[in-house]
Amino acid sequence: MIIAVAAIKGGVGKTTMAMALAETLSRARPDSPTLLLDLDPQGSATGFAERTEGLLTRVRPIVGRSAGQLSRLIRDASAGEDVVVIDTPPGHIDIADAAIGESDLVLIPTEPYLDPLTQALATVEMAEGVAPTAILLNMVNTSANDSAAARQVLTGADARVLDVEIPNWVAIARIDGSRWTTDERILTVFSALAENVLAEVS
């Protein structure tokens, strides 16, 4: 099972969500920890793992390679793995294409505002006919009506949207560069995310 976390737009939480998904799945299945492939030339997920204490996630960078090699490298790295999560960079369409082409599901994080939503729908179009997609509303202000309006826009465009939403809690943003969270509220949200994603794949 290969899950690519992809979005054309940067700053929507791809790496945080990729790490959260891989970490949560690994903790749920310690005998078969999830492999996370870091396809970002800047090594975002690799740096996240180095900075954040308490991570169990196995992170393997595949950077500095031509886009033409990526599909084969993804297949080689994924051989024998139960679950693989791929973190992709923003703005590198060729890299995202390679990841999408090898994936069973493309998870697209987005903030619930017009410009990010438009970019999320563009990512859905990239994957059309190649891999199924699911949009994840991230950094949601739970005291506002943003997510309801965003869902209306996305479902109106026939996009699949996960039931789970990730709130814009400061504690989530602080995970990168500190310790893996022990906050039960956050762990519950991440567990719900993992369950929702697995349900989409199955």
C-alpha cells in the first residue's frame, strides 16, 4: 500500500501530515513500521525526523535523482513493505507525477480557503485516471465556518474529502522541531486520520 501526500501549493502541511500518518501507522503496527519516502529535494521529512525526538518513523530520502528514475526508485524502495507514505515537494510537478503514478491513494492536504482549495483541485486533476485522491482539510479553525464552506466548494467539484479534519492547534505546529506529541487530543486526531486514510485505500 503506497500513499502519496501531495499538493501543488506549499505551506499546506504536507510534511507534517505525512509524518503524522506514517508515525501513527507505525505505532499501531510496531512489528511492521511504515516506511516514509522523502522525495523533497530540500529533505523536509528527513529534517523533520532529525529534529523531532520520539519519532519511530523510518525515513528514506530519495533526492537528487532525475524524475525519470523516480518511479523505479519508489518501486524498489517499496518492495516488501506493507505500507509506504511518500512526502512530495511543492512546485515539482515531475516529482509529484512519479509519486502519484506509483500510489494507491493520493492524500491532498489543504487549508480551507479559496486559493489553497483551487490548488488542491488542480492536484486532483493531476491524479485523474492515475490514482484515487482524497482531500484533507488541514489547519482548520474549529471556531469558524471555514470547513463547511470548503467542503461545499470541494464536493461541488466532485472531489472526495476525508471526514477527518486537522485543527490549527499550535501544539500540532510545534511537533516539528521538538518532541513527538503525547497530547491525547492530537493523538486521537491522528489516529482518526490514519483510520480514514486506510478506509479510503481499502
